[in-house]
Amino acid sequence: MSGITYLLTPNGTDTEVSGKLVLLFEDEQEAVAYLDELEDHATKLDSGSPQKPVINALVSAIYNDQFVQAYLR
């Protein structure tokens, strides 16, 4: 194993026609739980880790989702 940790969403991923990656969740609660896991993982990474910007982008994308924001209110 290469030492890379893969954090998979509970329902997986899909690719849109445009080629963009889509994370699949049952509901907002599941998305927020995954967000918490990603944030925990991100805090354990060194600031120079090549994973850090990717994890941070995922955290931002999930957190900024309009449905997640409505759920968090």
C-alpha cells in the first residue's frame, strides 16, 4: 500500500457528463457526518501534505452546499 488514505462517501461517487466528480449522500445529515470526518482527517495532515488542498477543497464544497447550509441552520 502506498500510505494514501482514501475517504469514501457512504454512497460513493458519480461523474457528470461534464466530467466533474459528484459526491453522493443519502441526505444532509450524512453529508455533514462525512464533512466532520474530512475535517478531522485534515487536522491530522501536515500543512505541506499534497492531500491537504484536496481535502480542504472537499470540505469547502460540502460546507458551502446550499442544502447542507440549510440543514446546519
